[in-house]
Amino acid sequence: FIFMWELPPWEAAPKDGRYGSGEGPEWVPRYRIKQVMETGLTESNYRFIPSSSQSTPHLVMAEEYHQVTLFEPMDLTVFPADCQGLTVDVELKQDIHEAELVPFEDGTPLADVLVD
């Protein structure tokens, strides 16, 4: 996952303009991957992007790597000549209205947003 957000006004920029190994911002997106049976590797890397002018905010970019085993029920209605779909559900802990899902470069939507 790649997340990018404005550095909150109450949060100070990192020393030397970068986050060191094992360091990160105070505010980070909170989310969970649903249907996880097993979690392997989980790694987070943060990058500080200073603003180019006083009128634009500083940005933070997070790259989150997750190696997981997911559960997905199989549809065997046309077995053995079938294709299986895989749905990966990611649940944001913050209000979805605080997020913007950006499509891929070719315009393909990143995800469907389901609001309860």
C-alpha cells in the first residue's frame, strides 16, 4: 500500500528532513486487512516531502508492505473450467471522507468504496 497525506499542523517535521530507520510520523493512517489467516512480513517505510513554498503543506508518504495469507471461499459452480476471483478487503479506521483513493495511471479505479 502507498499512502500520502499532509503533515498535520501540530506535528513537527523530522530532524534533517527525513525519517530514520525505524522512525515515522506521529499520525499515520490506521487500517486493517480483512480475511487474514496468517501474517508474514510487515514493513513500513516513511518519507518526508518538504513543501516547495510557504503556501503548500509538507507531505508524508508511507509504503506499507504486507505478506499475508488470505481466506477466500472458492466458487465451484463451473469446476474445473473456472476462474477464481480474489477480493482483498481493507478497512480504514479513520472516516473514509478523510481519504482519497487515487486511480492507477491508466484510470483503473483502485478500489470500490463501501460505506456502512
